[in-house]
Amino acid sequence: AENLLYTVRREKKMGAIDTTGNEVIACLYDQINPQDTDFIDVVTNKKHGLYSIKESREIIAPLYDQSFQFEGEFAIVQQNKKYGAIDKTGKVIVPFRFTNDD
């Protein structure tokens, strides 16, 4: 299978290896959750970020209260109980000023 990864744990941190045992994602995270064939939700101190499998790097630092997925070029994210939107570089496109009550 393409991009087949296995989660591994070292010293209470998680990462991932490929089918040949090469470390693909360093064991730096409290939790990792594959989303699809391109992205992995990475969690540190209960904050979510995004790792790109294609780019082999963390593209969004773990700063957000909940996991998120991109719909096209943007993702709705939550920070300090308020919602906003970011692009795939992590740039804030819509400021964090909206709540579920808005």
C-alpha cells in the first residue's frame, strides 16, 4: 500500500515508521492520528497540528484545541474556545473571534 505507516512509541512520545522500519515521523508527539494519505493530526499538550506525509514535515504547529481537516485551501480551527480559519501554511485567514453561539 502507498504511504503505509506504522505508529511507534519511544519514551512516551509517538512517531511513525514506514514498512522498511525507517523513521518517517520523529517520536516527538503525545499522539498522532492519521487523517488520510496526505496528512496526520499531531498532538502535543492536548493541542493539535498537522504533519504532511508528502512534504515529510510538520506544516502546522500543534496550537489548536481540536483536530481539523482542510476543505480545499482552508481549515476551520479552534483556539482558546474561539474559531477562525487558517491556510495550509498556518497563516490565519479569518481571525479567532467566533464561537458556537455566533
